[in-house]
Amino acid sequence: MSELILIAASGLAREVLAMVRSSGQYDVVGLLDDDREMAGVTVDGAPVLGTIDDAAKYTHAFILVCLGSGKAREMVVDRLSVMGLHEARYATAIDPSVQYPEGCRIGRGSILLRNVTLTASVTLGSHVVAMPSVTFTHDDDVADFATFAAGASLGGGVRVGRAAYLGMNSSVRERTSVGAYATVGMGAAVLSNVPDGETWVGVPAHEIEREAFGYGGAV
């Protein structure tokens, strides 16, 4: 069984830990977190072994970045790249309940939790996170570091940009797009293209100023 190090002592890390233990996919050696007060703490039976800078010490273990924010995952991956940790070092964690037929592609470092569905010819980039019961329909194309909260659904042919965030139970109409670093709020129904960096909420979804919404797109 391959060894695995989880980056960040987060709620997502706890979910991944439970998933890989139950499925036997990996042997989790421990976690790394930059909060020095976490050093030596045990999270659901897994020890916090040090900070993110210690990742280079674990040369025989795969790495999985378990931060809920796509921007934060991107920053950590860039940091690890400078340290010499490249794509081949990243694990991919997929719950056994996930359905992804032949013709679908899932990039390294991605995390797909229980009951995620990919129907046909879906492409997920690297370090994508999909919480339980997310649905990707035919020909969806998702860029690196995108994040999907529980129950988010995409129609066919949707394009989702780098590090975009789609909130819980949001939905995106077929053949539309969500731009890079954009945020779609909880329960929103996207019927037209969301530009890069904008925050959209409501039914139908519309742009809202970030200051008014008070929501940064992290989970």
C-alpha cells in the first residue's frame, strides 16, 4: 500500500482520511500544517508531523493538498514545486462510490468524495475537489484547482475555470461557463456565462459585489 501525506489539518483532510482508510487506497503517514501549535497533535488518529516545508523529507510518500480553497491549494502546490515536488508526487483520492466511465479523465491531486458522478467524456484538471454528490454531465471541462461543494451540478458541455468555486447545491446550465477564480453561491442557478473573478448568487444567478456578499469562496 502506498504511503500518503495530507497537507493541512482541515475538515477536508479528515474526510479524505476517513475515505482512504475505509477503501484501503493509501496508508496515511500523517499530516503537515503551518500552524505550529498543531505540531504533535493527532487528527482522527493521524499525527501532525510538522509544517508544509517538511514535505520534502517524505520522499517515498505521495502528497495530497487538502485545503478547501482552490486559490490556497494553488499557492501550496506552487510552493511545493519550488521545493522540487512535482506532479508525479501527488496522489489522486477517489471514493469507491464515484462513477466515472471510460473516456473521463481526472487529474493528479484531485479529490472526489462519495457519490460524485461523471457521466461521459468529462475532464477534470489537477487538484480539483468535488464534495459528496456532485454531478458532472457529458463533455464538462474543469480546469485545475476548481472546487465543488456538496450537491453542485453541471449540465452538459460546461466549462469551469481555474480555481473557481461552486457552492453547495448550485447548478450550471448546459453549454455555459464559470470563469477562473469566480465564485458561485450556495443554491445559485447559473443560466449565462460567469466572467473571471466575479461572484454570482441567486436564482437566476447574477453578479454581486464581494463586499456585499461577504463570501470568499473557501470551504
